[in-house]
Amino acid sequence: MRTSHKAKADEVAVIVHKHFDMKGQQLSIGGTERKTRDVVSVLNAMGLPCVVYQKAEKAFSLQISEQVRIVGVPAKRGRLGDLFFNLKVFNLAQQARLRVYVGMHLAYPLCKRPCVVFNVGVWWDSPRMGHISRIVSKHIAKTVVKRANKTICVDANFINWFRATYNIRDVDTKLRLIPNYVAPEIQESSEQCDVERKNKTIIVFPRRFQYERGLYIFLEAVTNIVRDFPEVEVHMVGESHWREKEGFLQSVVPADVLERIRLYSVPLDRVGSIYRFADIVVIPTVGCEGTSYSLIEAMFFGRPIVTTYVGGISNIAIDGFNAVVVAPLADALECGIRRLLTDEQLRQRISTNACRTAQALSFERWQRDVMSVVGKVLREKTSA
């Protein structure tokens, strides 16, 4: 097993936080990991072989297909680890035909042109982020946009913030809005999840166990909901190490509520199955959100949705039209869920319009737009 790999002149270096876990053993599950997979598939479709560099505990190198190699670069977790990772990858990718960064912070402090950067949303709006971290994050965003050939943005939230904050020449030629999409495995999903429905109303939380994903306000909101609506059952789906979270739930959720909560995970290729049985999907983000994959997936299946106006969500969710949109607060979230539980006409209207919204967010549209950006950057390199 090779422990290092310098990108060749015909290869694209794709730089990510992680695609596999830090040991290079288990494929990670999440929006950024999906984005990495699909970015690589687009580049391969353009005839471009890829070397994917990710952070790792120890160096590793995995040839997962003829056109894709995953290389683990030793780097610690956290911001300091990101800096060392950036410097190491800068050297490894010197000869690459193109560099593609999935995450702006990975392109700082050094990024060599030609390079394309994927911005996955404002990441410094979490209530838990400190003042200094916010200043540093904004500086990183400004620096990377100036240096990269093109920054692909998943939402207009980041673009509008950037335009209002910095007076940079030709900024609108450097930023390209390409929202997220219905992932291929979702479009192709036909598998039903084995769920005993009976007369239950199932509320699904298809999110990681993270503060920014609204975990705490969701648990506070559904505590009152399940007590007032005996038919409601809550499914928390998507956490890969879910058994480790059972103890956490037992410590924060009352026993009478806990017995109405199901906690489990599904493989990435079966994610679509969790939406088929959902009566209501809740996306209670409180920070660090672009155009949420979970939100788009729920729309694709026509599920009634309760979500917040955080980040890029408000680019695609309109209150009363294709979702119930509330403030990122537990009481507001609870009110939104109650609205859907008690208003059948609202549920039907949201379901119909959510499906229509998802039709405009196809993978094919995203693939075409990304190919257009990458092709243009490569042509500029050739003509330079």
C-alpha cells in the first residue's frame, strides 16, 4: 500500500476534509461526502482521473477505481490540522492539471491556480462559534474567493453576504450559484423501509447528532408533541454510530418520550427509503447550512416539511408554499410541527409544491452546470 501520491499532470487533485474516516476504513456519510463523490463522478465523466486528498490519522492510499485514488494525508483534527493539511496537499498537488477544493477552509492559506472551490454555505453563523473564529472564517472566505479561478456556491446567502461585505472587482464573475440537488441514489430509490405503521404518524429527523443540525431544539420541541399527540412516533435517522447516541438520549429525554423515539441509520444507497414512510420531515438547522440535501430529498418525495430560515434553506423553502419555515427556536419549531399535524390542507399543499420544487433541483442540472465551470477554467488555463 502506497502511503503518498503526488498528483500527475493529467490528474485532478480533489481536496476534501474527509471522504473515508480518518483511518481510511469506513466511508463517511453526510452532505460534504456526497458532494465529494458526485464532484469526482463529474470529473471522471469529463475524462479526468482524480486523486482525492483527505485528512487522516496515518498515511494511506486506496485505488478505489481505475480513475480514482483516495490518499490519506496525516493531519490533526481542528483548525491547526487544516493548516498543516493545506500545506502538505499544496506540495502533493503541484503538478495536477486542476485543483478542486470541497470546502473553502481547505484552500487556505495556499491554493495554486487553476483551482475551483466549492463553498458549501456560511459556516461561521453557529451560535457556538466565538468572535475570533468568526473573524478568521470571514478572512478565509475573502482570501479564497480572490485567489481561486471560480468559487461554486450552493446558496445565494453566501454570495449576498460577500457582495455586501467586500468591494472586490469582478466579484460576480468569480462566484457561481449552483444549488444542491437530488442525489442519484435518491432519484433511483424504490426500496421501502421495514416500518410498522399501524395508526402512527411518523416524524422523521434525517440529520446528524450535531448542535448545528438543530438536535437540541428538535428534542425539546418533540417532547411536548409526543405527549399531546399519542399517535406520533419520532424517527431519528442518519447517525452512522447511532448506538453510541442512545446513552445521550437517555440523559436528555424524559423516559415517557424516549419510548416513542426510534434511533437508527441506513446505508447511503437506501437513504430514500426513510422519506417514503415519513408523514412529516423536520430540518431544524440552527447554523452552518447551505441548500440542505435532507431538505431537497424530503421535497423530492413530497413530504410535508418543517424547517428554519437558516443559511441557504430560505433559497428553496417558502413558508406555506413548499414548507413550514420557522425561526431556529424550540417553541417556533413546535408550533410549526403542530400546524402540520392539525392542518391537512396545508400538508397537501406543501407536499404538491415540494415535489415541483425538487424537479428544478435535478442531479443532471447540477452536473451540467459544474461541467460548464470546470470546462471554462481548463480552457482559460490552456489559452493563458
